Amino acid sequence: MVLPTSLAASIANINAAYGVSPAPFSLKVSPRFELETRQKLAMTRFTDDIGLPLAADGPTTHNQTTVRDYWLYGYKWKKAQEKINSFFTQYTTTVQTRDSNYTDPIPLHFVHHRSPRRDAIPLLFIHGYPGSFLEVGPIINSLTHPPNSSVPAFHVVAPSIPGYGFSPAPVKPGFGPREAGRAFNALMHQLNYTQYVIQGGDLGGIILRYQANSYPESVVSVLDNFWTQEPTADDWARFNQKQTTAEETAYLNGVKGFQTYASGYVAIQSTRPLQLAIALTDSPIGFAMWIYDFMAAHGVHPWSLEEIVTWSMMYLIQGPYNGLRFYKEFQIEGAIDGPGFGTFPYVPVPVGVTQRTQDLGWSLPLDWAKRGGNVTALYRHELVGGHFPAYQTPDSLAEDIWDFFGNHSISGTGIFKGKVF
């Protein structure tokens, strides 16, 4: 398939082709891009902390210089690239959605690991921001090769959201969370998974809500580690009058803290993403520090220098503008409303919600969670986990996945009994 010139330009730094059916993909970044990145690293101009309290305004000069020095003198992209290619079985394809106003072909990059178990269930894993398909790495083998037959096994499909990783960015406005869900449903059907389950968080946890709403005949059930619910005016009134329960208070304090101190990136990425992208595209350290701030804030996991750089490369290779701009499409769709979340479509299929202490959905009460969908199970982890559980605490997330999708009465997965994919 011949891609539009603007689309081809967005993937010029990798050796990739996007045909009409799945084809094997191996990551091979242009040597010229590697050289230009190193040249820009060597010319980095650092900020001055001007005596403010440590990390009061963002990553410190020490953070910047430490990452730059490692990236320039210690990091080996070829080694990271070989590691990705050897661990993940990757493909590219192109899908088309016929029930959408967005009618252009949609090229996709995705990971597809099949389980040897004949009773394995198709599972779509949708990553978040500032993550990528790499998020599925620490958990994928547990899902395809579980420890015993008492828990379900899965055929795992983990696509890159268009504009992220190696799925080229949409070249026209109008590709938001619902369109992403439509593209992923088309991908699952192209792989002959006509019915499947979904697990996701962050952007993936929002996309799955649109996808399950659009295709309840295909999406059997979902497990969301970022299930949030915008509080009502009555919720805030009771909070201000100190009439909320302990868990309601904890959730509302988390929402208030996010809106007051941590939602600035949402505002700029959903309104003026290009203004930000111009600077971040030209500065590898600038972009690394932009996402490092999120990674550090969602702690528990001690992010290594290699992880910080490799996660940054997943955006820099294609260009970070596309990933930033997706927030604008979320805002247009109504999923973002100012500093908070907007209105999500109701999810009619069974929903499992899993919460961790260092995430925005922490302590959301079950009855509030049910406002947004058919929530049949809630898992709350008080001691472990942050925003990227598949990557940070894969064992605890695997337990939730096995428990939820392994229980036919709460997840509806009895429909897969006797089916072989």
C-alpha cells in the first residue's frame, strides 16, 4: 500500500512497510537519526535551578545532566533495539473502519504473542502515555504461559496507538479515542479474534471505554487500571461540607490534587500541542525530562536511566507531536474537560476495575465506579503499584487479570468455552 506523503514522512526514521494484512516487523532505526540525536545531546543547554527548592518546578539540573551523560556516553541504542526485536514478535498492517467519519486507511504496528494453550482467550492490551507497547513486556509471558491450568491463558495483541511508537500518526484531524477503538476492533477482527477481552490503563483505559461501548458484540469484558469518574456537583458539595465517606474523601482529594498541581500537561497538550512539540522535537533531553516528570511522579518503580532513555526514544523516533496532539482529540471527543475528565460513554459489558495507591483512580468507590459502566469487580492494592502496573507490578496485575477473566460469572468469559482461536 502506498501511504500519503505526510504519513510516510512520519515513519521515515524506521524501516517499515504497512500492507493490507499482517506482516512481520523488525525495528531498524535510521543511522542518520541516531547520529543527529547524539549531536543534539552533545549540544544540550541546561537550565539553572536558581536556588529554588529541589524539584519544586520540575526535573533538576542534576536530573538533566545525569540522563544526558548516560545517553551520550553509556546508552547503546543498537543494544536496546536488538533487545526489543528479540523479545517482541512484532507486525505491521493496515485497517480501515467503515462505521466512522475517519475513513482513511489506518496503518498499525502491533505485538502479537500467541499462547500454546488451546483454550486461550484473545486479549487486547492498550498502552498509555507516556508509555508504549513496551508496557506489556513484563507481563506478556505470564499471560501467554500462565503457571497452571487453573487460570486462563491469553493470546495477547498489543498495538501502538496511532501516533505512538511505530504506528504512524493520523494525517487528518478527527482521530480520537473512539476512532482508536474502532481501529483496534478492526485489527482484532483481521486477526480472526471476533470476540475478545481488553486490558488497559491511562489512555488505553479510556480508549477501551469507547471501544466496549461501540462494539459490545465483540468486546466480551474489560479490566481497567485507570477507571476514573468525574465527581458531580453534589459530590463536591458533600466533600466541602465534610459529609463524604473515607474512601470518597480519598478519591476527591486525589482528583483535587491532580487538577490543582499536576494537570498542566493536559491543558497544553489538549489545546496547543504543536507549540510544545516544536521545542520537544528538537531537544532529546527536553522531551526526556517532559516524560521523566510523569514517570518519577508515578513512583514505586525505580526508573533506570536505560528505561528513561528507551521510553523517550519510543516517541522521538516518530516525533513527539503526534502523541501530544492525541490529547486534543480527547478534548474534542469530550473525554477531557479543562483540568478534569469529561464524560465517557457507558460501558455495558462486564468491567473489572483495579486500583493502586499512586494512581488517579485510587479509592474510587464501587458505587461511583458503576456510574460509568457495568462494574462487576473491584481490586484495590494498598501496598503496591503505580500508574503503569503491567510494567511496574506485573505480578499483581496478572493476578487481577487471571481472577477477573477466569471468573465466568463476573466477566462473561464463559462465552469462550469450547472455542479455539
